[in-house]
Amino acid sequence: MVATGSYHVLMRAVGVKVLKNRLSEFVKLAAAGETILVTDRELVVAELVPPRQGRQTVLADAVLADAVRQGWLTAPLVAPSTPPPNTPVAPLADLIRELRDDREGR
């Protein structure tokens, strides 16, 4: 029985070997909104799914957004009006000396 207008979406299943050989094709399907079940010997081992709604498209932004969502980072309360100054923390010679001293102390 098929319910018309239902929310049931057909999913593709693909074996690991076929996925490996045609990965870009399945990535394009997932990017278009389809979910692909990845199987190994008829067992579902993974899902290739489209990005969540609201997911950042740039990798660095997505990683930072996930870190904030999971509590690893705290977002700033107020966005800075200007970038931080580009001044060295310490002279390079001092940093090299500290690294050398630290390594000798081990």
C-alpha cells in the first residue's frame, strides 16, 4: 500500500565497494537532499545524509558552529568592531629560548 502525500521518503542503499567506486555520484545525491544507506554484507553501517538545515557551508564555520553547539567554545557576547591587533606576543628569540629550555627539561 502506498500512501499518497506521505512523508515517507525512499532511501537508496549502496554497498561500501560500490560507494568507494562512485563516491562523487552519491555525494551529489546527498547534497540534493537524498539519504543513502551504506551497507557492508547487507548490514547498514553508515548513512550519507544531506547537511542539516542551518548548517554552515564553509568547513571552518561549520566546525566552529558545532564546537559552540556542543559547548567546547563559547560564542562572544558582542562581536568585535575591529580585528585584534597584529602584535607579537614576545620576540622570536625569547620564544625559541623558552622552547629549547622546555625541551631540555624533559
